[in-house]
Amino acid sequence: MSTAGTVRALQRVIVSVAASDGAGVKLRRSLGQSPYTRLDPFLMLDEFSSFDANDYIAGFPAHPHRGFETVTYLLDGHMLHEDHLGNRGDLKSGAVQWMSAGRGIVHSEMPQQEQGRMRGFQLWINLPAREKMKPAGYRDIDPAEIPVIALRGGGRAKLIAGTLQSEGRSVAGPIQGLATDPLYADVELPAGAAFTQPLGSERNAFIYVFEGSASIGAGDTARALATHSAGVLGAGDRVEVQAGADGARFLLLAGRPLGEPVVQHGPFVMNTREEIEQAIRDYQSGALTRAGD
């Protein structure tokens, strides 16, 4: 399927690198390897996948955040979330947790299994300056709440946030109305199948391939994107992806850029160094998690 307009080309490739986080969880990091591998408003994307419990069993013990949102999408496994607000939630295969750290939250994400595959993603999305000090909150999204859209050629898309066009109609995901207007879709294509989607240049966008391979763009300008790589898209009106010989499964992520300064110190993301220093003091004093301070 093709529509009028300009196809967004593959502009830059960010190959993921092996890393670890939390108490030693092994993962692959694409966006967020350094300040130069961000894509406004996206700060970081981690992929974790292992059948070996030694790679994930230590989990992510209690740690703070301020100034951005974390999105955990669990493909396989079982994690338990707990935070200082008293929230407690089970994240199981196919589920999503969308958390806004706002002014401050201390939480943990710990595996609830000692064997089997643990696989998923954590995405960090920046908050605009006006929302960085809002109260923390989160939403657990059950797999049943996530629309599954049948695509031409036998593919399918799971839509976590934003809107996709399918067969002349708009399909909305459970997350809507955020300042960055995010689109978050998990797209799976059989070998040789194509995916076309309107996506205007008012939002920055990238594709992360985690199974198979794909070519991004149209005609002679299409470029290959290998597994475990993030492909930053250039300007245009739509996205075109064609799966390789082994099919492809990828995340399509887009968001409205904030155009604001980003100053990060570990789990704190603010607009100035002074705000970072205040966040550190607030965490050390306990004020980060006290309402109204």
C-alpha cells in the first residue's frame, strides 16, 4: 500500500551496545548510550532478553527518578513493581507500565521468576519543564487493553500509545493526551511484507528492530536496518518498512520534540544543573518523596 507524500528515510543508525543496569541486569542500550544518542523527547531505550536467570534475577532494587517518564513493556516474564506511594503491581507477559516520575518517585522492579525467559524494553521519555515537578503517577496496562491491528500481508501491530491508521480508520492506543504526543507500536511482519503508515514531520521518530531485519524507506533510497539497531528517521509524511527474508519485528516510536535543555544526572533529568543539584539534595533529605515540599 502506498499513499501520497514524502517517505521518511533512514537518517542515522544507532547500534545497541551491551550494558547493565539495576543490580546487574544484562541488557542492550541503543538510545541513551551518551547525550549524543538521544532523540528529543526520547532519552533512552533498553532491550533486555535472556533465558538465563543470572542475567536478570537481581532486578532493579529501589531507586529514585525525577523529571521524566519510564515505559516498561514486558514481552515475556513477570516483574513486580512497588513504590514509595504504596503502589504495587504485577507486570506480566504482554503488559505495559507507563510511569511519570514527575517531582519524584522511588520504586523497584523485581523479577518474580527464577527460570524462563525475561524479555522486554524500558523507554525513557522526557517531560516538559512545566511538568517536571508534577505529582508522580503511573498506569498499568493489561494486554487486553492494547489493540492488536491486523495488517495487510499477514502482519500485525500492537498499539500502546498514539494512533495508527488501518484500512481507512483510526485506531487509538490506551495512552493518549500527553505533551509529547507519543506513538508506541510493536509491529510484526512476515518475510517480505510491507508496512506503510502516515507520520508527519512534527514528531521525531525512530524504529528499533528486535527480530529479523528490515529495510526502511522507499525504492532506491531504502536502507537496511539490522537486528538490535535503532534507525532514526528523517523528515517526511509517512513511514515505509519492508521485512527481510526472516520477517521483522520492530518498535515504531515517535514523539513531539520539546526543544528544551536536557541536563541528566543518572536517574534525574532536568533543564539546568541547579535543578539537578536540588534533586540530589531532595533525594538525600527525603524531600523528593514528600508531597508539597
